[in-house]
Amino acid sequence: MVERFVTVDRDTPMLLPPDLRDWVADDDLVHFIIEAVDRLPLSSFKTNTRGCGNAQMPPH
């Protein structure tokens, strides 16, 4: 079963600023949210397994 997800790479630098993490403070809530979502059991989320339509964003 092939899942068509858009590749998400938070470590890829952007043109301006060179690193996306430069836009948010070290103590910003977004860092907690990313950590919390990475720990969730996301296997129960439904994905398009038929392979039609655009690529999907991964559940996390």
C-alpha cells in the first residue's frame, strides 16, 4: 500500500531567513506542539490509499 505524501522536511533551509527556526523564539509554543504531535499514534488516521488526487500532507 503506497501512500502519496508531500515530503515535509523541517530541517531544509529557506531562502530568507536561512533557517525557518530563526522566525520563532526558542521558547515558542510551536516547538512543544511539534514534539507532542510527533509522539501521537497517527496510524489510525485515514489516508488516500487509492492513489488518486494530489499528494497528501502527512498526518503529523
